[in-house]
Amino acid sequence: MSDQRVAVRWQDIDGLRHVNHVAFLTYLEEGRDAWLAEHGIARDEYVVGRASVVYRREILPDVRAVIVRCVAAEIGRSSVTTRELLMAEDGELLAEAEFALVLWDPDGHRSRPITDDERRSLQEDNLEALR
């Protein structure tokens, strides 16, 4: 498990003078992409099948970056369910999310099984998160 720092961009601020809720999804995606890459899963090798986000705090314009933390909550044959946290740099919880990811064959446009190496890496990451 590693935390990913993601920049907050000025265009993410909406008419209410805080980060728009849609930008939260982008921050989570950027963090998840980096985390999955650490496990040998490229950005074009997964699709989102389900997303659930609970927004806890707003992000104001003076915030320059957020932290994304991901862990594999369930590992199936060709899917991974993640639990993800979006936090301020001081650790304050901004949002909690769960994503059902389907591993993807970009050439065949269909799901693919998780490889043994990917599974092992995700499982080792989960053990590290428990320590």
C-alpha cells in the first residue's frame, strides 16, 4: 500500500468555490492508476464496473494536493474490488470510495483473468496494509 499525491487544479473549483464532486472521481482515478501500476496493471487493463463514493468534507480553493490510498478489498477471478480513501495532506478524510474493477483485455475488448503475479502483488499489498 502506498499513498499517491494528486494535485488539485484551479479548473476543479466550481461556482460554489470548492472542488466539484466530479473532480473527486478524477483524483481517485489518478491515485488508483498509480497504485495499480505498482501491481503491474496498466491503465488500459481495467474498466470500472461499479463506483460508490461517500463525500465527507469539501475541498476549498487553497488546497494544493490530496492523498489517495487504495487497497484491494476483494480479489476475484477477473475483478478487484477496491476500498479507497481521499485525504487532505494532514490526513483529514475527504471521501471514502469503493470501486469494482474488471481486468480488461484492450485488444479483445473483454474481461481477462487476473494473472498469478498480479494476484500475488495485490495480496502482498493487503498484508502490508494490515501491519
